[in-house]
Amino acid sequence: MPIGPDRIAGGLLVLLFGAGGAALTGEARAQSAAEPPRVGTADLLSPTPVAAEPVWGAAVFLGASGGGADLHVLAYKPWHIDPSDHVFAGTAVSRRLARFWTDFTVEAEVGAGQRVGNRYHASEAWVAGYLRYDGFPWNRFVKTSVAFSTGLNIIDNLPSEETRRADKHHSHLLHYFSPEVTFALPEAPNHELVVRFQHRSGVFGTFNGVWGGSNVVAVGYRYRW
């Protein structure tokens, strides 16, 4: 049977539109595969969404009392500790909440610890929020971050640094300020060495009129996942 011009034209149209649709579909699939998945609205804050990073962290710490030294002295002379006063052991769990301006993160942390000395023993707990910066130019050699916290610390037995001062006001609940520095190898960024200063204070009388405080210098290990 001879094939008419109408059938030939119809066949050409089917082939044309079929090939074009297949090409468009293939291009769309390739474009979709090339684009990274977006998680919620985290990409509005940073080119690296929080969901693409380790979110949780768990840490253990060992340290010692800062004795009578003020925090600003311990910051550049951390060896001025007084283990004879008491030693410290603690643990903490943290969660990264957001990343912004590429190199800043906000984290929440809860922790607990024990202080043990010759004639002293205390249990403490804290909850804090941290602001962290991790955009240092040498990160390809040693990944580094610095963080500062604000929060609350409660202890069941006041350390001697808080009771031997002339200040007559005392409080088991005080402000918790805990600056820290972390270091990690670029090939193992989830394993961090942590150096932390744990500072309890009344923030110039804000907490029950307390003007004094106490310090612990601690070294720890944090694993992020």
C-alpha cells in the first residue's frame, strides 16, 4: 500500500516532538543531578547548610581550679592553675543550630561535671549558647575555631574561690562564661582537641549581688557527627 504525504508528515512530527521532549527531559535530569539538594531554608543563611555539616557534638573534659587567678590572667597564663584546690571532670553534649556569614555558627550546649579536692566535692551542671568562628586562613593545615558562651551554671557546693572573698553575697546559680579554642586535623575534622576556660560569675552583682566568681581551666576531646 502506498504511503501518503499526510502519513509521512505525521510521522515526521512524531519523531520531531518525541526527540525534542526526550532532549528536554534529559537536560532537566542532568541539571537536577548537578544541583546539590537544598535542606529547608538553611541555604539562605550560608552557602553551606547546617544539615551538610556535623550537627551534634559530645565532649569530655579534665581540668583544675584556676585558684585565685582572674580569668584574664589565666587566658595568657593557663598554667597558673591550682590542682591542690580541686580538679574537674565533666562532659557535655552540643547541637549546632545555624550557620551565618559563612564562618559563624550558633550552638547550644548542656553539660555536667564534678569538682573533687582534698576536703571539697561538688556537682555542677550548665546550659549555654555559643557563638563560634571557624574561618581561619590556616585551616588547611590545622582546623581551628574559637567560641564564646553565655549561659547558666549551678553548683551544689560553692568552691573556696567564691567563699573566701570579702564579698558577703554568694549564689549557687551564676552566669556561665566559657570561651574555648578547638583544633582538628583537616583529614579528621570531626575529632577536636578543646581548650576551655569555665568561668562562674555574678556579672557585676546581677546574680544575688555577687561580684566574685571562680574559674576552671580544662582540656577535652569532642567528637562531632
